[in-house]
Amino acid sequence: KMNMYFFSFLMISQSFDIGKMDKNSVEPEMLAKILRLLATVYLDWDDREYYDKALSAINLANKEHLNPAGLFLKIKILLKGETANEELLEACIEILHLDMSLDICLSITNLLMDNEREFVGFHFLKIICEHFKSSENIGKALLLHIDILLQRKEELLAKEKIEEIIVGQQTGRPLPKGLVGYLHSILWKKAYRSFQMHNYDDALHWYCYSLRIYESDQMDMEFPKLKRNMASCYLHLKQLDKAKEAVAEAEHLDPGNIFTQFYLFKIAVIEGNSDGALKAITTLENLLTTEALEGNDPFADTSSPVKIFSLAAQFALENGQQIVGEKALEYLAQYSEDPEQIFTALKCLFRLLVPKVSEMPESENKKKEMDRLLTCLNTALLKFPQFFVGEDSTSDSRINEAHWFRKIGYNVEVKCQKEKQRLINVLVISYQLSQFCPSDQVILIAQKTCLLMAASVDLEQGRKASTAFEQTRFLNRALEQTHKCRDVWNLLKETGDFSNDPCETLLLLYEFEVKAKMNDPLLDSFLESVWELPHLESKTLEIIAILAMEMPAYYPSIALKALKRALLLHKRKESFDVFKYSNCLHNLINLLVPGGVPNAELCSLEEVWDYFEDALSHTVSQTEGYPEMEILWLMMMSWNVGIYMYGRRKYVSAEKWCGLSLRFLDHLGSLKRTYETQVNILYSELVEALHKKQG
């Protein structure tokens, strides 16, 4: 840096020396300019020993050719040298004697003020005002004087001069148009400072000066803003009528202004007019999304639509207008680009909506409120990828946010149990939110639960679907959830012992149901791995059998295989459950002999006989507690098979099956007396008919 200054000094000095040697070839203006450059280099060198050289150079420059820049630079050098006030003031007064313009004198005054030499600047300004009192531009000096007085908190003197100007405006001595705006700016700055200090009466006082100037002059586009500023003060002073009057005038002059609508909103909220407040906030939303905001209103930090909605929500909730506050929060979450601000708004919304929904009876309104909750959850989900970007993506605060919304999703889910489509949406969103949390055991369990429930609900809706297209859509979605859940389940099993968790079985059943109902060509290969599972329970096999025959699925061979395996498992159990066994046997026989008609394609009649014999010899006759209604059913089924065989002219087989029915009759309890006579008579008639046929 020193080398740079030295180089600059060297070059300028050489230029000056050349000019001195040949004055005839160098104009005084150019020589003065070189000297001013030299003085500037000395000044910027920022060293005390060069201060005198800088002052000497600028004096020479001004002597060669007097120039405003030279005078201005001289004051800068004197300020740098910490010149005494008296000497500095003398230098300033000397400028007046040189017949410099008012603008130059005012620039020097501002320079003095900026360098905290207020004593000199203020005295110099007084001298300027007196010196140029007959000038048509004296208004500039007067306004600067007022501005400085206000900055020095000499408000009484400032007010006197403002009154003089207002009187001049009213008596034919107006300020030039350009200066009227400057005066308004001074007054508004002072009013705004008072507003920030919560001194609203004082702010109104300064705004009223501005209003008086407008009354004596013509209005412009800033006048509605003045009315809004005054309305804001009135609202803080709880002078509602005056605030309404001021806002009404602003609305008349500038109806499409967002701040006008914001004050209409605030007034409606204060009056408890929910409809009016909602109308205003909706109008605000329309305006804010189509127009750029203007500044310079009492709340200078209002620089975006987001801030307006934030203020609106806060104001409404503080004044007990919950519905209005909810709407403002919704807009805030919708239009903000700051994820943290969005999450804060959504949290407030959930805290307002969840208790309200919990207390509502089932109705269309409740459904609408549930949809609002879903929209809030979905908004949070959409913003999380933006939130989890950068170095702090795994910070505790961000993870806590993810946990909070995941848990609130569970609370919403509980309230959606009767609305299946909403429940599905909440479950999926909760699962997706949980993916922003660390994959520990708790989160994996939550993910597994969400996906299992989602698959279950989709399957239920698939069973009830009115069209094949709808059913396919639900089943495909269920299969997708099942595959995701299986991935989560495999991770979860690595974190601990889950041997008692039915997840594995449920996933198997869900996938089988989807594949069966959609007639998946790979169903058999899927089942090959299922049959080999070591811990497959009889209940699971029985459910597979039911699903294999549930429309639109029709796989009787799979159902038969599953029921056979289930029956075998029942018989192998140490603690034999006769009720479960009888139910499984019932389903098997009903599959093989639907309505008493043997299904020859599925199973031979001899094998069917074995199942009846098995029931009779190993269960009915040896096990207490076999359900009597099941014995009766077996008796009737065997009789029906006998009658079917009789109709097919297989008389020996018919007598055999009907005789089996009598054997079941012997094991009936209280029902035996009811059926005994009738069955024996029928059997005698059958035998007699058989003998005749055989004869």
C-alpha cells in the first residue's frame, strides 16, 4: 500500500513540476486539479507528517483556480487534522465570502455533520440561512436546518420552522414542488422514530404536520400511505373510530393496496367480525401473490407477503379469532420459502386444529377439517427435502422437527380410522416423514406399522371395490406397501428379537392375497417358498385356503393343499384343540364336497371317505368336546353324498355313505333324539329301494 501511495505521489509531483516549469503551456485549472490530486494522496496516506503537505497543496490549488471541489477537499483535510471548531468555522465562513452556491455550502454542512462536528455545522447552517434568505432556493437550507434540529432533538425550534413553512404554503409563499416531498420525508422519518419507540401520540403529531401540508397543497400517491400510517397509530391508541375513518379514506383513494387491506383486516379482527377479517385476508392473499410490495409504512420490516401473513396470524390469535388465525397460518405455510417458518406455522395450525377435530361429531365439516390436517402434513413433507440440505442436515433440531411431524401424523391417523382413503394418505405421509429420522429400532417399528396398516387398508378397499379397475389400483398399491414393509422388516430383525411379531406372516398373507386376486402367473413359484417355511402355523394355512377361494381368486388346489397341511399340523400338536381341528376339517370337506356333491377333479371319493373316517374314528369317538353341530354337519354331508351316489345309480356306494351317516348319528348328544327316528326311517326306505334297484 505504501508503495502504491509513493508511486502516486511521484507521478503527480512530476506532473506538477512540469506544469510549474512551463506555466504558459498548462492552464491554471489543470494545475489546480493536479494539486488537488496531490493533496488527496497526502490525505489518504493517513500520516500526521503529510497532513501539513496536504493542506499546503490544497491551498495552492485554490490559489491557482478556485473550485468547489477544492473548497470541499480543504474542509475534509481540516476535519482530518482535528482542527479546532473556531478555525474550522472561519474556513467555512470564508467559503461564503467567495460567493459559492447554496448547494456547495449545504454539502459542506452535511460533511461537518457526518464527521460529528455538529457545533460548527449548526452555526454554519444558521449563517447560510441568513446569507441566502433572499434566494429562491432558501427552502433547501430551511429543510436541512429542520432535519438537523430534529436529529439534535431540538424539536421546539424545528416545530417553529415547520409552522413558518406551513404558513408560507397557505399564504402564497410555497416551497418548490421538489422540496415539499423532502419535507414530508423529514416529518415521516421523525414520526416513524416515535412509532418505533411506541410513542404513538407523538408520531401522530408529526403525521398531522404532513397532513396540513397536503391540505394546503395538492395530494399525491403518498397521501393514502399517510392515512394508513395515521390509522396504525390510532389502532395502537385504541381509537378505533378514527382508525376506521383514516383507513376508509385510504381505501377510497387506493383500494388495491395491501397495507390498506391489512388495516381493514386488523379493524375487523378487533371488532370481532370474522367474516370481514376472512374477506380481508383473502383479498390480501390475492394482492400479495400478484403485486410487489411497497415500503416506508410504519412497519418497515414488512418486506414480503410472508411477513404480512405472519403478522395477521399473530394479531388474529392474540384477539381470539382462531378461524381467521388458522387461515393466515395456512397462507403463511403456503407462500413462505423458509422451511423453519413453514414448520412453525404448521405446528401452530396442528395445535389449533387437532383438539378442534377431536371434539367434532362425525359430519361433513369434520371431514373438511381432516382434509386441512392432511394438507398441512403434506406441506411439511414437501418442505423437508429443502430443510435437510447442507451441513446441518443431520442436526438435532432438524431431526426433532421430523420426529414432531411424524408423531403428529400418528395423532391424525387415529382420527381417520373411519375414513379409509384419508387413513391411507396419513399412513403414507407418516412413513415418508419418518424417513427423515435416524433409522433406529423405534423408527423402524413405526415404519413397519405404517406400511402394514396401509397395505391392510388398501386390501380391504380392494375387496370392496365396485370395478375391476379400482380393485387393481388398490391391490397394486397394497403390494407396493408390502414390498417396502418387507425391506423395513429385514432391517428391523437385525436390531433385536422379534420372534413373536406377526409381521412376517402378515406380509406373506398380504402378498399372497394380491397375487391370487390379480391372477399372478408367478403365484405357484411364490408358494413354493411359502410351503418350505419351517414355522408356518395352521391358522396361516387356513387363511391362505380362504384367500385362495375369495373372489375374484379361484385356486381350489392351493386351498386343498393348505388345508391338508393345516389339518396335519392340528393333529401333531401336543395340546390338541378339538374346536380348531373341527373347523379346519369342516372347511376341507366343504371344499371337497361342496353342497354334498363330490369334486372329482380335486380329489377322489376314496380320499374324501378317509377324511370322514378320520373324523369319526380319531376324533368324534375318542375326543370329548367335539362340537355337536359339527357332528350333525358331518352326518348330513355324508348322507347327502349317499343320496348323490344313489342318483348316479351307484347303489353300493350310496348305501356305504348313508351308513356312515348313521355312525355319526350314534355320536350325537342332545340332538340324537331329534334326528334318530327320522334318519333311521329314511335309511330303511333307502335300503329297501336299493334292494329293489339291485334286484
